Amino acid sequence: MFTIVAATVFFAAFLLAAGVIVGMFALYHEKMAAALLFEPITQQPPVYHLRISRRRVNPDRRTVPAVAPSGVFAT
């Protein structure tokens, strides 16, 4: 008797699982097909424009350090 009850419970659980799987496929088959056929929109890679500018030094404004006489540091 236990074998018949166990087999019935197992068979009912199997039918329930199979029904859930079939039901999910029936409800969501359009979304699954759309997801499989989806082609992402191609996007241009970002282009970065860099502008490097530096100040130019005018030769007349440039200060040249004066050379110290050699006898200043002598003790």
C-alpha cells in the first residue's frame, strides 16, 4: 500500500513540475523568442578630443639667474 501511495505522490509531483514548465513556455514563449532574436543597437564608440596647450615663454621676458662670483663662497 505504501508503494502505491509513494508512486502516486511522485507521479503527481512530476506532473505538477511538467505542467509548470509547459505553462511557463506557453506564457513566455514570445518574450523568449524576442530575447533570442534581439540585435543590440550599434553605437559609435566615444571619441575624445584632447587639446593640449601650454604657454610659450617670450625670450625677452625670460630671466637668467646671475652667476655668483667665485670669491663669494670662499672663506
